Amino acid sequence: MAKTQLNVRVDEGTARAARERALARGVSVNRYIEELVRQDTGEAGHAFVEAAADFMKQYEAVFAEDSGTDGDHRTEGRG
């Protein structure tokens, strides 16, 4: 895969942290940053967020009922 050079300016603390984390992982700073971007944009991350959103939408009424925010007191007697 062809590589493209990307220049990024960060504050010294961020640069130091990136160098330390890369060293701890035994990889170059370039590789460390590349891995972070891949994780952030990866399919697994997108799939998780979409699944979580679908779950919340599907069970929104149940959460509202359990927290009593919908004014319905059907949760009484559960337990």
C-alpha cells in the first residue's frame, strides 16, 4: 500500500505522550498514530455505535418506564 506523508502540529505534551506510547508498544510514532486513526474509523467502531443506537431506540420505552420518566407506574410490583 502506498504511503502518503501527513504533517501534523501538536503541543509538546501531546507529542511527548505519542512518543512514550509508541515506545511502550514497540512501534514508531507514525505506526502508533496510524493505528489510532484506523481504530477510530474502523468498521468495528461504526458497527458498535450503530448497534447501540438501534438498541436504545428499540428499548427506549422500557428505559423510560423503568426510570419512571413517562409517568406510567407499571414498574410497581416488579422485583
